Amino acid sequence: MSRSAAYRWMAEAMGLTEAEAHIGRMDPDACRRLIDLVDRRGD
């Protein structure tokens, strides 16, 4: 998956706009939520 595709997936999975979906803007709770979503994705 390309970086841009990963950010699009993250935005959709977390209910964010693509502009909001940036790892540097996430607090620790959002990071944990993202890790959980990635783990459940299971690729």
C-alpha cells in the first residue's frame, strides 16, 4: 500500500478528513485506536 493510500484508509477508518488524518496530529488515544484498527485489518 502506498503512503497516500494508507492515509486515505486511515482517514476513512477513523472518520476523519484526509487533511485531519496525519499521524503527527494524533494524541495518544487516537494512536492506540489506529493501532487497534490496523491490527483488526489483518493484512
